[in-house]
Amino acid sequence: MKASLWSAAQYIMGMEVKQQCGVWASLTYRRPTAQTILEAYGKILLIVWRMHWQCIYKNYPWHNNHALAILYKILWQAGMLEQQSDRE
């Protein structure tokens, strides 16, 4: 489920959707990656982390819809949501 969240989040943020090995190579600095891409990956990691602990402490099941709602909130708070809708 988390792999599908990564793909959906990359797509929503207007990024090239990379497979797990490509994302991991960027996160571990094995591949040169632009700062904007790393910042976007950081947002996705934040969502995975928040959802993980909600599942643990509040005993919620993992739902990608909940995770994507958090992503939209983060993008909206950062003023990035309007930029995405302008491109579509």
C-alpha cells in the first residue's frame, strides 16, 4: 500500500513517477537529485511517518485516501496546491 501512496503522491505533485529503487537511490544520495525533488520526497516521507504512527497509536488501519488527504493539506499550507491546478 505504501508503494502506491508514493506513486500517487509523486503524480499529484507533478513529478516523474519513479519506482522504489529510483526513490531510494535519490534519498541515499546514490543518484544526483535536484533539491526540489528531495523536498517533495521529504513531504511524502512525512506523510508515511504520520500515518504510520496514527496506525500504531490510534489503532487506525492504513488508508491511502487518508494519507493523500494529508498530502493535499501539506501542499495547500505550502501554497503549492494552486500551482498544481494551474498546470492541469
